[in-house]
Amino acid sequence: MTKQQIKNKISELDYWLTNNAHHTNYTLVLKDKKELEQQLITLEQNEQGIK
């Protein structure tokens, strides 16, 4: 996924989490969002040459 695709997906998951706070899959979606955020951080660090 590109950086922009990851950012878009994080936004979609944020929206879903905001509107489905009591859904049974809330924690799973939250976990997915956190993984994507970490993936984005890693991508940005790699672009800057930081490892």
C-alpha cells in the first residue's frame, strides 16, 4: 500500500470506530488501525533514512 492508501484506510477506520463504538468487532478494527498507523510511521522513517 502507498502512504496515501494507508492514510485513507486509517481515516475510514477512524470513521467506522466513531460510528460503531459498541460493535462486537470494535477491538479488531482498532487493532487494524493501530497496525496501519505503525506501518505508516515505518514507511515515513524509511523515506527519511531512519531505521
